[in-house]
Amino acid sequence: MSAVDIVQIIIGALSLLATIAVSFVIYWFQRRHEKEIERLDEERRIEEIKNEVNIFLIENEAERDYLPWCVIASSVHRHEKHTRAIYTNFCRCSAEVQKEILSQAELTITPIEGSEWVDNAINKLKEDIVKYKLATGKDAFLYDGAKYFHRGFTCFRDKVYDEYEQDKYSIPPIYKMRPLFSGDTDKINFRRYIEQYFDYILGDHDNLSKSNSAPIPPVDLIWDLKNLSGTVEEKDVCFWVIYYVLYITVNIYNRFKDIDNYFIRENSTDAEVETFEDQYYEALLWLYATYIYQPSKERKE
């Protein structure tokens, strides 16, 4: 090989290296430029989310306490026009915006994807109703996919749900009562009856009002006293089904789940039930907390 050939080989190699080096430099500058554009786009996107969140919180300040129920609304009826404005407004938001809204509101609940969990929770509730003998029948009037529970929303969402008017102190207590004041009634309401029935079924048989007879299961008692198998309006049936689903679930959560599950405490607000829609979503929130939500190992104290 001549010297000229060697020089040409060296020149070719150097040319190739130069080409590679130039290509790499061009690629590096292009990637740097692309990353800068991506960074700016991401900053712009985050800023847009923050602005959207700020607008949402300002415009819905009056109903801010209903945010935990908004999560349920978005999960099970995202495309419905709700009676309460904040439910509809929250459903319009993307999951990212919803998550940031909840974070800004200092809640730990996050958006729930899909609604399949509802049937799972209802089925687990029905198992507990059998386990704790809360109704004589196995379906506890939650047949046909808990139709009366769900019709409380689909048929009567905008109707007033007045628990205190409906659930008056009219039931003899399971346990002997000692009045605190001279004017106290010797009767209890259904909510208190459900609590006392759990005490009884879990083994507290002291100080019973009628020690010779077992108390009537609460679902049966509600059904019989309110004549829900008779000629009452469907709205009344839906009222009481939502009612006992809620308070049975509340008892199960407080008695068996709350030790390791702070979900309800972390997401409690001063929201007040005014309509069937509100009570339906509150009941679903408790069902979610009791049967679906899995607390992380690192708990917030």
C-alpha cells in the first residue's frame, strides 16, 4: 500500500468521524431543543390545570363540602346532569383536574375509575347482612341489582330527602334506657335501633328491654313498620332502602374497618343531605370506604 493510499484512508476515516461528530452535535441540539419545548409544554399544561382548578374552586365555593360525593358522582354517573351544580361541574373536569381539585381541598380521596365497584360493594353488603342476621331474607330487598337503592337517584334525585322528618323516635329500644331528662322519650329511631341490634348480635345481651325475646332484624322492622310491601309510593321504598344501606354500612365500617382505615375521617366535611341525590352519593361513599377502598401501608397520622 502506497503512502498516497494510506493518506486517503486516513482522510476518509477523519471525514467519516467528522460526519458522525457533526451528526451527533446536530442530534444533541435537536434533542435539547425538543426537551426544552416539552418542558415548556408541560409547564404550560400544569399552569392550565392550576388555572382550571382555581376557577372551579372559586365558582363552586358554596358547595365545596360536597367534593367527596362529587368523586362518587363522577364514577357512577359522569354523563348525567345532576341536581346539585357541583356534581355536574366536577364531572366535566378531566381526571387530572379532578385529582388536583381534591388535593387543593386537602382531601385524600382520588378519582375512581369505572363503576363496577358498586355491584361488588352491594354484594359484600348483602353477605354481611346475612352474616349479622340483619334481615330474614337473604336478598334483604336488594334484589334485581338493588333496584330500589339505585332508583332513589334515577327516579327521585331532585326530591327532598328529610331523614329527621321520616325517622322519628317511635321504636321501643332493644336495651333498657335511662332518661337523661324528665322530658326524654323512651323510644328510639331506626338509626339507633340498627346500632343496638349490632350490639345484641355481637353478644351484648345485658340490660335488654325484653330479655325473653330476640329483637326483630332491623331491615324487617323497617319494612314492616313502614308497610313497604303494601301500597306505599315507590319513593318511600327507595328512601328506606337507601337509609338502611347507609346506616348498616356505617356500623360495619365503624365497628370493623376503622381501626386501619381512616378514609372517612380524612374525607369528612360539613356537607348536609338535602336531596335523594345527596343521600345516594353519601351511601355509596360509605360503601366504597367499607368494601372497596384499600388503605396504603403508610398511613397519615
